[in-house]
Amino acid sequence: MILEVNKLFKRFETAASHEPIEVLMDLNLAVEAGETVAILGQSGSGKSTLLSLLAGLDSPSSGEILLTGQNMQELSEEQLAKFRAKNIGIIFQQFHLMSHLTALENVSLPLDLFKDADATEKAREALDQVGLSHRMDHFPHQLSGGECQRVAIARAMVVRPKILLADEPTGNLDNATGELISKMIFDLVEQHKMTLLFVTHNENLALRCGRQQRLQGGKFI
């Protein structure tokens, strides 16, 4: 089992209300290594919150998340950052590229955390895999939306993570570009035998995954 989620709750305190807002409630999930799982749900169902928790970018109110047997809540901030960089690849809807870095430098960032001597060469290979070897010296503002997302995919894949988390990765792209990007993600996941959690509201995309889980009102239904 590569990922286990046990009795996961997430609530947010608000100034406008004495009662906290329950976003996720009593979630349980088990994912085998190599599985592809779609997390479906409408806007506001808690999909992105769940992915932030699985990525270690936020902490649950209660419950536990185990990745490769490691309880992520037991790690310090520094330990968690290194664990995340080594084991988790994340593709966001908004790309989240560093505007002052070239495509090559953006992709090599996760490797730089470990002072990988081969960071530049590995980043070149990753960009080549997504068809952007000719754009590696360009900055994000010089790239199209689809190209920025391909850089983000290369950055997520460059460390060969145990699990890839994709949060509506085609949400900001036109249909044709979105189709190209989603095919690229699934092809790379299959090629590298990775585990994939794909958050989407797109039913057709979800059906490309081996399993579908639907979130509604903070619960799996």
C-alpha cells in the first residue's frame, strides 16, 4: 500500500461564525502502488483541500496520512519538505512556475534541494520528454499556457516521485491543449509505473483512471 488515509477531517475556523466549517469529514482511502485514481467532485466539494493535505502542503484537523508507510504528521517542517520533494510530484492548475527562472531552472528546482550533481542533465531529459528541449532557456512569460503546464509536468516528474498528484491540470487550458496535456500525463505515468491521483470534475478524464472516488459535501460517496 503506497497511500493510506485514515479518519481524515479538515475544518477551518472563520471570523464570521463561531462554528468551524467542516470541509472534509471522516475520509478513508487506500491506494496501491501503480494505481491511477480519479478524485471527482464539483467545485467546493473539498477536492483541492484533500490534495493539499496529501501533498503535505496543509495539515489535517485530525486523522492520519501515511505515504510509503510514513505518517506525514510526525515529520518536522524541514523533514516534510525533503520527504515531499523526494516522494511526491504535484501538478497544479495554475502552473506555479518561478517567473524569474528559465524552464530548465524551474524543472531542476526539486533536485537542487538534494544538491543533485546531475540536476541540470536530469532537468534537460525531463524537458525533452515533454517536448520542450527547444524552450529550456525561455522564461514562463515567454511560454504559452500549454507549454507552462508541460514545464510543470517535467518539474513534477524529474525526481521520479512515488506518487503524482494532479489538481485540475487542464482547467486553465483550451480543449485541444487540455487533451494533449492529459494524454501526456497518463502516458508518462504508465511509462514510469507511477501512482497517480488525478483531481478533476471532468467525467471523461476520470474514466481514464483505473478507479474513481467521488467527493460530495466533504465525504466520499
